[in-house]
Amino acid sequence: MTDTPSSRACEVCGLDCVRKGDRIEIVSVDDDHARIQALRFGISEGACVECITRIPAGPLVLKSGRQEIAVGRSLAKRISVKKIS
């Protein structure tokens, strides 16, 4: 199988790797503490969100429905996501 753009789009990576404008699905949250923090922000496994902006050396701003949420980089590293079209 060749590595086509469509096959790369399904790869799982950390939330800290997404770029502005990416639409992503939350695949998993690394540990219980991180899962609790993510749930407080309304982020759970299976949720679809959009990256609104990445603040340099700061948090990522995600949009879920009408809500925008700033997620710190340390929490973002523990959340696995996959890009969706």
C-alpha cells in the first residue's frame, strides 16, 4: 500500500501537533488525570473539534459547537487525535 494523502489523514497523533483550521476527532486521553481535565473542558473520546488557533509557546484554542476552549500544551500532549475532513 502506498502512502497517499488520504491514508495519512487517518493517522493518530497528539493534539499538540494539530494546526490552525484542522478538524479533528478525539481518539483517546492518555491517563485518568488528563481524562478528568479534558472532560471539564467538554472534551471526550469521540468528540469532533476544530483548532481555531495555536498561541506560540501557549495553549491551543479549540472550538466544539459554539464553545471555544483553550487547552494547555501539557494536556494537549496527552490527548490522541486523528484529523477528519
